Amino acid sequence: MGYTKEEAMGKLKIDEETRSKLFHDYSTTLNRSSSDTKEVVLNLNTDSDTPSELLDKNYKVEVTKQPSERDLFTRVNDSSVHPANLTLPLIKNFTKSTKPSSDDDYQKNSSRIVSILGLFELSVGDHPRADGMSELAAAKLAVDHVNRRSLLPGYKLHLITNDTKCDPGVGVDRFFHALYTERQSRLVMLLGTACSEVTESIAKIVPYWNIVQVSFGSTSPALSDRSEFPLFCRTVAPDSSHNPARIAFIRQFGWDTVTAFSQNEEVYSLAVNELVTQLEAANITCAASITFAETDFKEQLQQLKKLDTRIIIGSFSQEMLPKIFCEAYQLGMFGAEYAWLVAGAPPRIRGVAPCARVQLARALEGLVSVTAHRGIVGDIVSYSGLTNEKFHRDMQGFGVPISPYAPHTYDAVWAIALALSRAQQLWQSSETNTTKLDLEHFDYDRKDMAEEFLNQLANLSFLGVSGPVSFNGADRIGMSAFYQIQGGRPKTVALYTHGREMTCPECARPQWAGGIPAARRVLVLRVDSVWAPARLAVAAMSAAGVALALAFLAFNLHYSKRRFIKLSSPRLNNMTLIGCVLVYTAVALLGVDNAILPSYIPFSAMCTGRVYILSAGFSLAFGSMFAKTYRVHRIFISNRSGVCKTKLLQDTPLISLVCALLVIDGLIVTLWAILDPMERHLKNLTVEISSTDRSVVYQPQIEVCKSQNTTGWLCALYAYKGLLLIVGVYMAWETRNVEISALNDSKYIGISVYSVVITSASVVVIGTIISERATLAYITITSLILIATTSTLCLLFLPKIIAIRSKAEDDPVIQSMGLRLECKTRRFVTDETRELHFRIEIQNKVYKREVAALDREIGRLEKLLAEPLDVGSNASVVLHKRTELNTVEEEGRPPDSNQRTPSISGGLPMLLLSVLPPVIPRASWPSAEACRDHQAERNRQFL
């Protein structure tokens, strides 16, 4: 059964008798030999002349098998287990194996050694930690400088080091080993560690041996509790010490509402909990405090987004940072609208990120991190005599990178040395010190000396290489630095010293894309309508279109008796013109909104009226063109015989067809209005941020006509009108080669149909894509409808106007064949080439018909000859009956499907044989007037 961390720590609270026995038992283990020891060489030296030589001298460190934390805590509190059975790392006195050092001189001159234990995280598990080597180098550099300055007269500061592997069990193990193996001098103080969990474990133990612990990198807010950690202090500011700096930073930008987002671990959540209390005291609203685990941070981020607070205070590990910001990128929680204020050093992304590097860089842009300032502001010389530049140059001499906590490690050694020096001076100068206390008198039962060391630490105030060093309880009163990612690189944007205003003349200015984000937004509803000039312009163009349609209508009525107009079905043309007028009217009504609508007209009536008018206008305009195309198709394409006698070719049935389309429209729209009436609805568009005040957000809305099932009703209308368009396009394509322009508008109708199809599809697509931009959508849709309607009118009527003005007296059918009548000579006058072509073609058709008829007659006669003849009159009767039956069968026989009537381009249809004059010369020709009357009569019969 394993122990929890709390249970293990509880077992370490032993009494004085047990502590003395444990010390004696551990001391007896020094003479035991270990068969499984191995020698590990560490380059440790505190006496080199230059920093580069501090790693030159070798120290012997014997390391054995490491016990687990459970085993260690169990054996310490179990008196039945003899300490000799523990196989602990044996760190003997550091004896140099090569060249001599000043330690030998000190021993010869009776110099005394003050030992401190340094515990570093040189590795994490089985992986080396580069920052640990940097912190170790900084500590050795500080020890060397302290000894050179003779800060402890008569004493030499001696550093004993080991690796905790950032494991609490290993850290406690290394502490006990050093405690009971270092016999020449007591461990006066403990330096370390940078891992908060290890530091907490050791800080609970050191009070039983009266050892003051100074940490250089543990930032857990829990360590600030002096009741639980009475002999602990640190030269790095904890996360909670930056709360006043955070509040000052928030106030600087006028933010009054924030949200806290922290990882559910004590080291991160405690500082945030304290911050929430301080924010309320500072009259800053904390909308929510959200905690997350490694498994549910995505869900918590989504919850954070729903709160719509844009100033987020984060507290989480560096390992979670890329995961969180990759997810924030996916949710759009970055950029100009969000300000992230995160505790800790600026992010350093290592390894593979959960998303693309570009995406993570975009999400991190503008991130603000707050941490302890690591350095001296300006070129001021520190108490140790170093400047920022000099310290960095000395650290580079070790060949290791400078870690974030290297300056704090250097200052921690100096703080220990100064506290020891001042305590020594106090004891030497004190008149009441009858026993003449000295540093060499320290032992693990001297609680008074430990308290004096702690008191001297609390009274320290000096300028270190990491900035001003002073303490408030266990925590350092340091300088908070704010770094912001700008252009992918962290830049210092603010410095804060406790009790002072935030100033930093040399720092960069904080900046976010689009300006300072707003803490919270004031939502202002705004109903957008169509831009008034655009509405007036469309209304004017619609009025011009109505005037144009009415002008064409007047022309059509005035010249309705002309053959050219008659052949184009003037009544259907009138219906087309009326439909276009309705379409123009509907376009003008599209710009009418509730603001300009009279109060006595409900908006729902306007919605229904638009649908009625636009649907009816489309059916009239396109339906009449469809009917005319259908008639031409029946005459020249579908009909197999020489003359088409169906009544559908007359105007009345075609007008009835158009009226049927109107009835279908009216039925669908009426059912819509009754069963699912349209009402005025406000559709929310994309929010807009005020250009003058980013805290104000406008919610634009537009008026739309909407019912519960608008999509279904529109689909019904689109389906049947789309089918009509498809059939119309097909028939226009089939009749594209008919060249009688007066009779056939199919070419122009085809162009019109194509434009209507493209316009209809474009209106639907564009209306969906840019529906949020009311004015642009209105201008685009109305322009397309106006262009399509106007082009249809011009294509249908401009050719007729031109024909009436230039060729008013010519017969349209004769014109289509290249013929004309010359009244004085009463003979056809034609272009010789075209006339010859037409005459040959017609004569060829006549001869083919005659030959075919003769072939059929010959065949019939041959059949009769082959039959046996009956006697007398019976044979004559039978022959007569067969002849009559044969004639009836020929008349009723359907035409051959393989002999399709060709179009004009492939030969004249048989219908035109009745229109053309005979090719065989006649004795006399009718007069020109008689010719015109006869031709008009034929055309009327044709129609």
C-alpha cells in the first residue's frame, strides 16, 4: 500500500528524541562499504581564477542505488529498520583529485569552511535539463565572487551540490544523505530548488534540523505560508506576487471585466484564487474563474468563449500552453478582440506543436506574459560589482545557456552570504553575547541561530543581478516584468515595482492588431435599410422601364394590322409587355421597407404583394414567349405533314396556356398566404465594432419577409418555373434555324430565355451569398432583373420597329426566301443565284413526289395483274373497290418517320410549297395587287 504525499510528510514530523536517534543511526552508515557504488565525476570548483576554470577541477561523488520516496519515508519513521540497511547516495567531502586549490591553503592557515547544500534539477527523469546546468554555473560563480570579496572573514563558503531530478522522493533522499555524510562541517543553509514540488517536500523537513532554505526558482503560491514552511524564503517572486502588477496592468488599459482561466493544480490555481479576491477589492469584475484539466481544456475553452469576455488571465504550465493556443486558434479566440495575460516566462515552443507552426504563431501574437524581472534596469552596477553585460559574459564562459532563473540563483547565494555575514557581525559586536557565538558553532539543534539567519534575510535589501532584492515574509519583493509577443518575438512592454507606478521608458509599447481590445461590449441593435440614393436610382430605372414597355405596347397596338406584326402574334406580345411592366413594378417595391411604408399598410401585405406581382410578371412575360416558341416548334419541327391544321396554332389556345400559368402562380401564392403567411422578421447580420469606441458593438439587422416554411414554398415556385425555363430553352434551340423573322422570334426569344435563366440563377446565388449587405444585395439583384427584362423587350420589339420602318410593304414570307414582287411587270424579281437555288429545290421535291406516287401506282397495278381475274362484272366491281380502298389508305397513311420535314437550312418545308408560286411556267400571271391579296389570304389560313 503506497503513501500519499500528505501522509509521507506527516510521518516526517518526528520528535526530538527520534531525530537524535536518526542522526546517530545515519552516522553509523559512513563506515559501511557499498559493493554497488560507482564513481561519478562532477566538475565542481569554487576557487578558479576565471569562470571558465570553475569546471576544470574534479570532485568525487559516490552514488548508489536511489530509494523511492515511499521507502525513504517508511524507513525514517520505522525504528525496526536499521539505517545501515539504507543504500543512499554517499556524497563525501569534495576532495580534489588533481591539482591543488586554495582549500588546502585555507586548511593550512586554519581557515574555516561554511558549507551550504545546493540542490539543482540537473535532469528531469532520465533526460538532462539544460537550465539546471545554467543555474549550477550561476551558483558556482556567486560562491567564487563571495570568497574573492572575503564577505565572510575567516571563513570560506563551500557549496555541496546534487541532482534532485525534479522528483520529491529523490530530493528528500539527497537532502538526508548530505545531512548525515557531511561530518567536517554542518550544512548551515540549503540552496534550492527550482522545482516547486521538490521544494515543498524539503521545506517541510528542514525545520526539524533548523536549516534555512532559500529557493531560486520555485514559484508555487503555497510556499508563501510561513506557518507551514517556517524556515523558507526565495529570491524568485511567486506567481501570487505578480497580482498587484496584473491589477496595475489591467487598470492601465481601462479594463473593468476579466475572466480567469487556470489549470487545476495547486501551483497555478492558488495564485488565481488570490487574484480574484484582489480584483474584487480593486473594483474589477471577474466574470468567471474557470479551471481545467489536461483532458477537458477544449470544453472549458468553449465555455470561456460563450462568456464573451475578451480579457483572459491565464495560469497554466508551459506544456499546456501550445495545446491551449492551438485550440484557441480553432475557436477564433485570438487577434484584435482578445487580450491574453498569462503567468510565467514568455513561451518557448519546443518539439511538435498540436497544430501548424504558422497557426500557433498567429494565436500567440499579442500574448502578454508576466514574470519576475531578470536583470538590472539600465547599466547600474549590482552589489556584487556586476552589470547585466558582465554577468552574461561571465555566464557564457561556462559554455551553457543562461536560464531564466540563473540571475536569481546568483542572487540567492549572495543573499545567503550576506545573511551569514551580518549575523556573524551581530554576534561579534553584541555585548550580551557571552558565549561568543560564531558560525562554526552552528549545529542542527541551534534554533536560535536559524532564526537569526532568517531575520537577517528578512532585513536584506540590495541590488542583485536580477534586480532589487528584498523580502516580505517568505517571498521576494521583486520587480514584475511584462513581455508581449510582437512579430513572433517577446518584447518587454512594462515593469512594475511593488508600491510604485508602472513605468518603463525603454520598453516597447503594448500593441494589438486593431487597437486595444475591449473588456466587454455594449451591444447596440441597428436596423439597416437600403441606401436611399440606391433606392431612388432603382425606382427611376424601373419607371423608365415601365415607360419603355408602354411605348412598345403603343407601337404594337398601332401596327397590329401589319402583316409583319400579325405574323408575330400581337396579342401575345401585349401579354409580354404587361408582364414586363409587372416585373418593373416588383423591382421598385423591393426597396420599400417598414420605415417608409405607410402606417395603414401592414408589412405582411407588402411581402405578399411582391410575390404576387413578381410571379405574375414572370409568367406573363416568359409564358407568352414560351407559347410563341411552342407554336413555331409545332409548325416546323413537330409536324410531319405538309400543312399543320391543329387549333393550338391559333392565338386563343396559346393565350389560354399563359393564363393557366397565371392560375398556377396565383394558386401557389394564395395557399402560401393562407396556410403560412409571411411576416416581418429581423435577420441578424455580422456584428460590427464601432470605429470610435471598441467597447461598442453594433448588431445590424435587416428586414426580411419570412414565414415558417419559406424555403418550401420558394422551392415549389422555383421548381415549376425552372421546368418552364428548361422546356423553353429546348424549343428555342430546336427552332434556331427557322429564318422567317416575322413569324419566328425564336432566335431573340432564345437569347432572352438564356438571359432569364442566367439571371434567375444569379439572383438566387447572389442573394444568398451577400444577403448580409443589404444595399449591395439590393443593387445587384435589381440590376440583374432590370437588365434581363429590358434586354428581352429590346430583342423582341426593336427588330419589328426596324422592319416596319424599312420594309413596310414587302411580304415577310417572300422576304425570307430572298424574293420580292415587282408590280409593274407583275413578275418575280429575285437574285438570280438564290432564285435558281429555290426553284431547283422546289422542282426537285415536286418530281420526287410525282415519282413516288407513280411507283406506288405501278406497284398496285402489278399486284392486280398478278391476281386471277373473276368472271364478268364481279372482276370490275372488285377492281373498283380495291382502287377506292387503296386511295383511302394512302390518304389515311401516316407519313414515314424517316422522312422528317427539313428546316429552311436543309430545304423548304412542304408548307411553303403552298406559299410559293408554281415553278412550271404559266400562260398568265396575276396582277401585283391580286398577288398581295392572295398571299395574305394564304398567310391567314396558315396562322
